[in-house]
Amino acid sequence: MENMVTREDLRVYSDVQGTCEALAEALVALANACCARQGRFTVALSGGKTPEALFRILAEKYHDALPWQKIHLFWGDDRFVPHDDPSSNYRMARLILLDHVSIPTGNIHPMPIFFRDINEAAADYEATLKSYFEQPWPRFDLILLGLGADGHTASLFPHSEVLRRRDRWVAAVLADTKPPLRLTLTLPVINNAAHVWFLITGASKAPALLRALTEGTDPETCPARAVRPTNGELLWWLDAPAASLLRQVPDPEGA
Ligand code: 6PG
């Protein structure tokens, strides 16, 4: 029986700021609990534009509330472009968050872009992950995800052969989307995380979110539907416009 999404998995807030404030507060609590329990917190950041408001809140409001010395930042996906390229997810996180907090440089693990061959870059990042996590699959404490209007998440696009990769932790995305090329964590990695949190805002995402939450949606057409942690928490942090097509949505301001 596929995991049912219950009202408790949906965290709906009136607007982007409210959603990101609530997620930031929960992330800080989770990070501190992980660091107290196991001495570190490993998180894979999402990209695109949605997380900008979240990163700004973490930088401005929580820069002293997080044990940055024990936090290791990775990426769920990134574009295969120089780290100063405007489309780089790493660049966005650096400008909005990393340059404003006291995280050690050695705790920041961007996807490598200095290889001529993107498959070598994927293998290199996988080797980096294998130096931080046990095998056969890494267990991130938290993986943040966004949702594309086409139902993609990370850089797992509809009908992509990468969706079916079960042999790699990191894959090169060559043909499924317009340039640039991308690197992405694979589904088994995402589904092995202890906590997977989607942050989805805006009415443009409402149809894709409805499909992602609907039993029977084919993950080939909506990869976000394939995100079902095997032994972990899945939460959907939403603003009201993104949740506008969901029946029986919890009242805004949280479940
Ligand atoms: C990326 C992201 C991608 C993103 C969605 C939503 O590199 O583009 O990882 O999965 O989360 O495309 O993007 P927006 O937040 O810009 O709508």
C-alpha cells in the first residue's frame, strides 16, 4: 500500500513568507536535535527560486541559532555550470545564505563543475557522498525539494531514464530538459533520507502538486509522486495558492 498522504503531512500557510518562516523554525529544531544526538546534521539543499525566501530567513533570523560547525550542506541537484553562473543553485545559496553565516568552508559540498565530462562530475560527487555516508545508500538527515510545474523534483524530469537509476547515488541529466546539463541525486538516495521536505509555493504549482498527491498518478509523468521515503518523514510545506486545488486542505497557518 503506497504511503497515504494525510492532513498531517501537509503544512499550509497563507503566503510564501509564512511558509518559509515555519519551515525555517522546524529546520532549526531538527538541525539542533540531530547535532545533539549524533554530532552532525546533513542536509541536501534544493535549488531554483522557491528556496530563496527560506535561505534569507535562515541567514537573517537564525544565523546564530544553528550549530554551523556541525552542519554539512550538500545539494540535491545543480546545473552543470560554473559556480558564478546566474543559474547555479550553489551560487544562489552562497549569495543569500552561505556568505552570511559562520559555516566552515569544509562543511559546504557543492556539486563539482570543473570536469569536462559531466559523468565524471557525477562520479566525483558520489565519491564525496561516500566519504560522508555509509553504504549501500546515504541517509541524509534532511533533503529539501522543490516542485516544477511539470512535476519534476530535484533534476528528475518526466520520462527521464534517470528516474529508473538504482545503481548510482548521483546521475548526470543530459537530455530531459533545456540546457544547461544538470547533476541530481537519484530516487533511492532521496527515498533513503530521514526527512524529506517539499517547499512549494505559488498557484502555478497547484496542478502539479495535486498530481503528486493523487493516488495512481504515474511517477513517470510526475516524478515528485515517486518521492516516498522508505523509512523517513515526508512533509509538504505549502502556501495557500500552491495548495488551492487540494480538497480538505488544513486551514492555513499549519495543520
Ligand atoms: C532546480 C531545482 C528544481 C526546482 C524546481 C522548482 O535546480 O531547478 O532543483 O527541482 O526545485 O524546478 O523551481 P522554482 O523554485 O524556481 O519554481
